[in-house]
Amino acid sequence: MRRFIYPEKGFIESDRVEAGCWIKVVCPTTEDLDFLVDDIAIPDSFLADIADTDERPRIEEEDGWELTIIRIPVAVSDSPTPYTTIPVGVIYSPERHITVTVCYRRTQLMPDFIDHCKRKKVSVTNEVDFIFRLVHSSAVWFLKYLKQISSLIMEAEEALESSIRNEDLLQLMKLQKCFVYFSTSIRGNEAVINKLQAIRRSIPYDEDLAEDVRIELSQAYNTVTIHSEILTGTMDAFASVISNNVNTIMKRMTSISIILMLPTLIASMYGMNVPNGWETKAWAFWLIFVVAIGLSAGAFVLLKRIKWF
């Protein structure tokens, strides 16, 4: 699906492509891709790079077009992890003054970005400010998803405190992967911002906006780092608890085995078919029984004292 938006005019929509147009393409169909390649003349390689879900943030130029790839966060239900990041390509033609964004997955970030710009009556006149605002919006969504991840971690911790289940531990491992994806993408976006400022020095851009973007990205990265370290410590603590529980169970099982072994040993010794002098004694059975019970009780008291029970 494609839409034609004009950021210079307050992000109003149109049905024509003119100078200053932003062509927003989400989940492109074959018709959309043919339109971009045949009518807009965007290089095929750009679209192929953006389609790669593992593509890293970078800047590239080809055939008069400039490609900037950033990564944005997204909540997914068809992935091993509840949150991940995906590439978004910003393709710009300085000669035609046309900006094209391509994203192969529907996200909440783009509609939120447009609504925010309309609400604040923002007017974007160059591609540098456009990319800065898009990265700024991605940083805000990183922080928003981090709050949701933090809530999921708290729920998993509460569940583990009452009963340690594999499902809850696996959930924490999945959330740990989310932190890795987030931190890597944030660092990549920071590198793109730095490179963009270095190679676009001749283009006037909003320096205050650039500083805001740096602050938001830094805050998002620090938040990811803090939550990741806390989660790592939590998982280590639960691993120690599990190991301690296993040791406790093994000690109890060993104690029970020792207590049961003593009567069995006495009964085995006096149950052998060899003369022992007590075969005709009426009190022999009860004596052996009392001795076996006494040894078991003594073993129980000893093991209880050394806290094996």
C-alpha cells in the first residue's frame, strides 16, 4: 500500500507525485514495487536490501538516489520473541526532491509519526530533518516497548517466586533477546545519525532536533542496558535457586535412603539361613526390631541436626 504525503505542507495527502512528495510504502505488493522501479526509477538493489530483515542501519548512494536504512521496534506475534526490530528504508532523490520510505511490515510507528507531526503542525523541508524526526519517533517507541517488556518481566518474576516453571524461564530468555535486538538497533541508528551529520554539513538542518534525537537514543540505550543487566542478574539468581533446590532434594532423598537402609541391613543379617544362636529365642524378633528402629531414629536425629531434613 502506498500513500503520497507532503511534509512541507503539514503532511497533507495527495493523489499525485510532485516535488516535495513523500511516498510512503508499507507492505508493498508487486504493483507497488513495479511502480517504484518503473515509474519512480528506484534501484532494485535498494528494495532488495530493505526486504532483508537482518539489514543493518547504513547509508548508500546509487543512480542519483540516496538510501538510508534505520531500524525501528515492532511488536510481533509470529516470532520467537515478542518484540524485535525491522529495517525501514528512506530513499531520497536530491534532483527530484522526492522521498520514499519502504517498510515490509505494518507498524504503529508510521501512523503515530504522521499524527504527531500533524498535531504539532510540523513542516519538514529537507530529508535530513525528515530522517531525524523518524529516528526520534523510533526512539520514543523503543522506550514505550521497553516499559511493556519491563511489565512482562515483573509478571514472570512473580510467577517464578511462587513456582519455578520452564515456561516462565523461557519467557525471560525471550525478553533477554529483545534487549539484544534493541541495543544493537539503537547503536546502529546512532551511527547513521552521526554519519548523516558528517556528510550533510552543507544542508541546513535543525540542530536542536539533532540534539533531541541524540538524547532520546542515549536514553533508550541506557534503559535497555539497565533492564538487560537487571534481567541477567534475575536469571542468575533463579538459576542459583534452582540449583539449591536440587541440592536440597538430593540431600533429603539421600537421608531417606540412609534411614531405610539401616533396618534393611539388620533384617538382612538376621534373616540369613545360618545358625546365630537366636533361632529359638522368643524375644529375638522384638530385640532385632527395636535395634533397627533405634538405629533409624538415631540416624534421623543426626541428619536432622546437620540440616539434611
